[in-house]
Amino acid sequence: MSTLTEEVPAVVAGPQLPGEVGAVKDGKSHKSKRGPRPEKTERYKSFELALERGSSQELLQTQPEGTKEAKGDFQVVSQPYATLNNGVKIPLIGLGTFKSEDTGMDEVVHAALRAGFRHIDAAQHYLNEPAIGVALEKAFQAQVCAREEVFITSKLWNTDHGREDVRPALLQTLKDLRLKYLDNYLIHWPVVEPQQAGELSPSIQETWQALEECVDEGLVRCIGVSNFSVKQLERVLSYARIRPAINQVEVHPFWRNDALISFCKKEGVHVSAYCPMGTPWTSAKAVIRRAPSCSSHPVVQEIARKYNKHALLVLIRWGIQHGTSVLAKSSNPHHIRQNLEGTLGWHLAPQDFDAISNIDFQLRLVDGIRFLRPEGPYRNMDEMWDETETEECRQKFIRSVYKFPKMPSVKLATGQRMPMLGMGSWRAGNAQDTVERALRSGVRHIDCSSQYGSEKIIGAAMEEVFSDWLVDRPEVFLTSRVWMGEEGMDMTMAEEIRHSCKQTLSGLKTSYLDLYLLPADSHRKMLKEAWRGMEALVKEGLVRSIGLYGGGLEALQSVTAICKIAPAVIATELHPHCCNLELLDFCKSKGVQVVAAAWPAGFYKAHKEPHMLKEATVQDTAQGLGKTPAQVLIRWALQLGACVCPKAASHDHIKGILDVLKWELSPEQFEALCSVTQHSTIPLAERAFSTERAPSASYY
């Protein structure tokens, strides 16, 4: 069981819990009149409260924490330790090296060791272990401290989880750090790269067994995990011959991680806290870096003034009393020493500890979003962390900063959720800027086609937004459609469809499409053959859902009669001049979602049909609501239950499209639009299977 050990004077028999029989007070043993500690007290309010009931732990017979001990020409600050489940002791304040440059590493490590730091946290993925190794070697040679006095941690990266890769990775780390052994070696993430669909391969169990062999060989004293959830850690505990000693995770007042800490305490797994100061720059995501810093919170600021301490030191102190060791990062020698001297020798009173622990704002800074893949093993944040709070807090924060609208969505037959309102890209000359603005404004559904000639531009726009981590690929629903306009290709229909899909994926810079639509205006026999090609894309993992574009009821009935994978969507003409009620009823009975194509009126101009935007009922409704005719038409389709992806050519257009989510048509207005005189429909789908080349200008 991991327990905390405070360095105390030798005359003291040892701190015990308030309410414990035989508690030590003024050097004498007294029976406390207090009852047992309340069950709700899960967090540690002082070092005394950190000790477990009935713990027979050995206390270090040295000076109290924070005492300065002269060592040559410098002074070392003593600090408390935790005893791990294998008896090894870990200092409660360590030096973090994430995002530390090679340049100056010698000075940083030297300053830390001279100040009294005895835990150095490193990782192969940080790419600075060789520089740390040089610094450690110099410090040991200069007798700043001995190797056995320093607890050194490193981590196994995601690419080295194979049984045959673990030992070589550890040996490389030892070589880089110029050490014969590590004190602690952690699995950095419960992730394997390059990622594959389905379960992790190699499994964490295989990786863990390889780590156990490294312990047997004497290459490492303790092994553990990092960024593991309760369920992930439970699985390791179920088969571990050598139990994990440590779980290194993000912990600070803005992300308390109480449930995980409680579980680890119960299982005797020590929690090592990274990002203990809750500094947003830790995040790789530009959007999260806009979050407030823990140190700037009014509660923290007030308590810092009360204790005459810097707010960052209050946060480190809170982390220790929260029941964890902490990893404080700094490259400034003065700050490094202050992180020890200014944190030790005092503690937060219970009411102050509780005040910080009850801060409402919560946000995980390092959320692993880059590891999410629709094919698994982690498809969303809930699966990554085995809880819903991470994603809920992330979305709440992003909405608070960017004021994103709450986007309605529908669940497709495949289980996917498709945003009901998206953005089309037909004839969008400034597509890159428009798509970037749309995604940054809250649009999460982009409709495109290689026929539009804009997929590469859209791909570049998405790449730019994804690089900011404002939104990630799994959060964007991408729709495209088959386009087989190339001549002279000696391929079967299935091969042509796959070729078209691969070109689209390449242009969009993505590995899969959320929805791929097949133009339905073809001979029924060819449609059957084409649909088999579409189904093959789903099985290959290139496409998540498939559907039809155009055609109407007859084409949809033909496909549903012969399909193995049913159409999830049909994109069809749908507007007040063409309500398509028979098709809507059939789709509802079969669980097929309708997407309203031809929005809102561009094709009318091309075909010299009556202009829907000038329809009297539409204009009257728009005038009465103070909206534009285009907004009225979009809102009408949404209330009909259809998805809509109107084209936007400017930021104002995007704002206008999203504005339709803030209001509704009254029942009377909706019915009036449904009663507009019907006109003949206009064929939507390109004749994709015709021997003739399609026209250069598309309607959509």
C-alpha cells in the first residue's frame, strides 16, 4: 500500500490520524475524544491525514520537511516521501521535463539536484533523455548527490509495446540517461501505434509481462502506468504478477481526478500528478491553451495572499495534500528552488484545502484526443477515459469560448450520429477560408464531392483547424459522393467506385468518410453491381455509412431489396415545391435518413425554374420573422426532419445558416410552406455510369 512518509524529528513517535487511539500530541500518547474521520474525507488535508489507518509505516528519522541541510557550497532542502507498494520510496516533489529543451538541460537538472529534488521524471517521447543523461552524469561526478539518492522515472512510448520491443526500448533509455537501472518505468499511454482497428495489439497484458521481466532482470525497480483509467488499471491488476506501483496522471484543482485517486489508494497504487499547476500551455491544443490558469482563480489567489505564498506554490501544496506526489516543471534555477522551499514546512488548513477542492471549473488539459479513431480501440473520450466528464467539460469549455451553437443530430441506422445542419461546398471559390470559418463557428458536417474540384482545398482547411485541436477528425461528419467521370479506365464498377473513394480520401487528407453517396440515376442492374462496390468500402473501413444520391423512391426500393448493407441516407430533392411525401414515409419506415439536396435555390436559376427564394409564401414568412428567405427554407427542411447542407460563401452566410438553430417556424407557417404549389422535380444525380462525360458544371 502506498503511504506518505513525512521527514520528522527523531523524538516524535510518528504522526497518526486525528481520532486514532493513541494519537501523539506534544510527544505524549493520548486517547482522542474525537470520533472516526468522516467517510466523505477522501482527500488529504495534511500529511497526518495522508497516513492510512492501521499503517505500520517506517518514518525517516531526519529533519522536518523544508529543513535546509548544508552540503558543500550549497544547501539541500529536505522533503517528504511516499512508500510504494514494493517498499521503494518516492519523493513527493519531482522535476518534470516535458517540453524541456536540450539546451540548458544541464543547468536545470544541476539546479534541481542542488536544491534538493530527488525525483527526475523523463520519457523517451520527450526527446531530451540524452541531455538529461549528460546532466545526471555530471551531477553524480561532482558529488551533488549519489545515484541511489535519486528516483528516476522514464516511460515506454506507444510504438514499443511489443514483447520484443520493451527491453530494447528500456535499454535505449538507460543508455541515453547513462544509467544502469531505472527506479520507475511506466507505460506512457494505453495506446499502441501505429493504431489498428479493434482491440489493442499487442495487448497491454503482453507489454506488462515484458516489463515484469525487466524487473526480474534488475533493469528497473518499479513499474507502473500513465494515463490509465480505473477500468484500464483494473485490468492490469487482474493479471499482474508484479503490481503497478504508480499511475502517473493529470491532477490539479481544475482536474481533481478524485475517483481515480480514490481507486488507486484502495489498491495501493501511488498517484504521481503531472500538470500540478494546471497551466494551459501544457496542452497541445491551441483551443485548450485559451483556458484560464489555476493560479489565476480567485479562490487560489485569495488563499495565496492569506499564506503569503505565490499561487503556484499553493497549487503544489494542494497536490501533496490531495494524496499525490507532484511533478513541478521549471527551467529557472530560482523557481526550481522555490518549488521546494516555498512548498514545504507548512500546510493548507482544512477549510482552505476544501475551498480549492470545490472549485467548479474542471477541464482535462491532456485528453488524448489525438488517439481517437472511429474504428477503435478508442472511438471517443468516454472509451478513452471510461467516464463522460472529460468530454462534457471539454465541450462546455469550448462552447464558452467559441459560443458554438448546440447542433441537433440524428442517429443513423449504422449507429453514427449525423449533424442535421452542415455546409455544402459546390462552386465555393473561397472554399478553404469558408470551411475553416465554418468549423471554427461550430459547423460539424461538411458535404463535398470530387466533381466540385474542391476536396484538396477542403482537406487543407480541415488540416489547419485540426492542427489547432479546436476540433478533431472524429468530431467532423464528412460526406462525399461517387464520381466516375474519368475516361479510359479499364476497371470493374466496384474498382471504379473504390478508385473514386480513394481519390476523395487523398484530397481530403483523411483515412475514412462518414458517408459516401452513390448517384442512383442508373440502370437497375448496374445499380445493384455498384451497390456491391459500396458495401465493399464499408467492409474495408474506408467508409462508415453508405447511401444514395438522387433517384427517388424507386431507386431506394431497388437497393433495399438486394442490399446486404442497407442505405443509411438518401439525398434527394426536398423543398416546398417538392415535398416528396411518399419517399419520406418510406424512409421513415425503413430507418433511412433524408438529406435535402438542392439548397436553397441555385439549381432553379440553372434550369430557369421559378425561383424559390422569390416564392410569395416564403418571402412573406421571412418578412414576418425578420429572417431571409434562405433561412426560412432551411428551417422548414429541418422541421420536416431532414438534414440540410446549404452552401456558404462568406462568414455572414455561415452565421445566417447557424442562426436557424435559434428559432422555429410556427405550425401555421410550416403548414403554409408545405402547401405551396408543387412543381415537377429536377433530376439530382449525375449520370455517373453513362459512357458520356458529365458536364463541367454541376448543379450541386
